Amino acid sequence: MEKKKEYYDVVVIGGGPAGMTAALYSGRARLKTLLIEKSLIGGMATYTSEIENYPGFVEPIDGIELMKLFDKQFRRFGVDVKLTDVKSVAVSCSDRIVSTFRTDYYAKAVIIATGNKPRLTGAQNEDQFLNDKGISFCATCDAARNTGKKVMIIGSGDAAIEEGMFLTKFASQVTVSVMHDEGIMDANKVAQEKALSNDKMKFVWNTVVNSFEGDEDGLQRVILKNIKTGDLIPVETDTCFLFIGYIPNTSVFKGLINLNERGYILTNESMETNIPGVYAVGDCREKILRQVATAVGDGSIAGFMVEKFIEEENYIQKEIFEAEGLIMAYIYNASEALDREYLVRVEEIQKKYSDKIKLRRIDIYKSDRIACRLQFTKSPSLIIMEKGEILKNITDLSDIDAVIAAITK
């Protein structure tokens, strides 16, 4: 089956708050923008029952409701949305190609906003109780069905403790397995104080999950293991919620862009990866804090930088590949003394023959992406073009007479 080809200025991969913000900025800049999301617009933020630290909302707002507002806003600017899975991303000198099962999307720039996914415990029988069989990652989604029941929380970070407190509004008892000594949690102090004073919350310290037990109808109990004594502690449980961290959704980009040892994408403060025209934002990139507010910041920066990147790409296309008449593109490295010396001589030539040829200076000191499109092999080089076609590629500039002859011939 031959794939369809579609062309965009910007393709955003991922529909969480970072991706939607990036799409908002690029769409508002009147760039032809596509947002691809494989499952749920809003991402992990939709799993949060109450968001209290997003600016502009005096009262806590439900994560689903906040993401609906994000969704409605970015679509105002004509952004296309495709609900499908990205199979691969490839990069050439002139294009970035985002491939799905049926279509290859060609883009001038790509913004990766693939977020992350919940980490599993690795305990015995875990796989048997995934997919609505008793193990959950979303208190908001499954709170109502656990009304009057016993539930368990694995983890003690902000998400674990805050979602545990939310569950006390429905469940008869919330048992929290904490791997630390008594009184020590990873959550913020305010959340800890509220949880410890909540009569419905029970803490089992120094424990991890040893196994999950139940039958074909679902989970019945969780067997905890005391990491100091080795004792096994069975806890009758209707649903077990896992909040033990996340794994970035970046495996499809391995080998293409730089990742750290945990799989998070490495960027600079401009959200640029090591590949020109490819940006990363939100929870999939290496950063200190992963919150909706920081995701929005990432997305806005990437959207702004993409606009500048494409402006430069369009200028290059117009001034080099679509320019009228003869173009003399001098490719050089500004840090090299010989390259700078030849630049002066090339500029003298251009002045002498200004009625016949236009000079374009291309410095590869910071990036060779423009030179790559000109098929350069070394610097300095002088490439003679007409109507986007390369006529001559001169790599030996020591004989200036030959350069002149090449231009005037």
C-alpha cells in the first residue's frame, strides 16, 4: 500500500498541554499546523481531579475541564488534528517526515510533545489485572466505581497523596503503601499534613508490592512486602492505584535525537533538540518540574522558536533556491582563518561581477543545515546556482582565476 503524502509547516506530536500550547502558537502565527495524538487530547493532565497551581484559577479546576479549554482555544486557529499513532520520524536536509500507518506528513519543523506513561511495579501477576481488572492509574476515572470500597495507593509523591485524598471522598478506606520509614513521604508538606490527618487514610510503611492476587473477575488483594523484615502483608483491595513515577514516551525517537539515560529528550532553553527543526516540550524532555504550568511554558517557547525557524527557511528558499539569475553561495566556517580570508576574496569577486551574480554567505559554524541542502562536502566551498540548480561546486579556491572563469563563462 502506497502511503499518502501531506505537507505542513509544523507537525506537533502529542496532544497534552505542551503540545496544544505549541499548536496554538504556531497556528496563531498562520503556519499550517497539524497536531497528532494517539489517544486522548489533554494527556496525563486529564487524570488529575483538582489542579490548584495553574495561574488564573482562584478555585481548583478539574484537569479534564482545563484541558477542554485548551482544546477549544488552539482549534480556533485552524490547527488540523489527527487521532493516530506515529510510527517513525525521519529527517533530511529539507524535510522532517512524520510517518503514521497510512500517511507520511512532511513538515518544515516538528515539535515532540509525547509526554510520559505511568511506571509499573513489576510485581507478580501485575499484567493479569491491567486494563480495568483492578489496577488503575487514574483516580478521577475510577473514583465513583469504588464508592464504599477499599482501595490502595502505591507511592508517596504529590500525585499519590493528592489522588489518595480525593479517593477518600468515595472509598471506605484508602491504604497507602510507602517504601520509606514512618512519617517520610515524597509529597509536598501541605499534602502530607492533610493526608496524615485524614481518618480514611491508612499508611503501611517500608513496603513495596510483592504480588497481586485475584481471579478472572478482577483484583482481590495486594500482597505487600516489608523491605526491612521481609514480612508479607496481604491487604484486601478492590482497586490498586499506581503512582510510582513515569516513563517518557520517546522510544520511537531513539537513534534520531539525543536522549538521557532515562529516555528523556535533551533540549536547550529554546526547546531545540540536537536536530535542527526538531523541538521537544513538556513531560517527555529532561527538566526539573513537570506540571501543566511548565508544559505551557515549554510549548509557548517552541511555538515561538518554530515561527522564527520557518521564517529563516522561507527566506533561504526565496533568496537561494528560487532567486532569479546566478547565485554564488559561499559556504564557510567563520571560526577558520583561511575561510575568512577566502570570504574577503570572494566578496571582491562579487563586487567586480555584481551585474552577473549575487552572493549569499552561508556560515556553518553553528549549523550546517543550509549547506546540507546545497550538497556541500567541505568548507570553504563556492557553489554556483541558477533557478535552484547547482551548476558548479568549487572546493578549491586557491586559484582565484579559475573561480572568475567559472562565473564569467
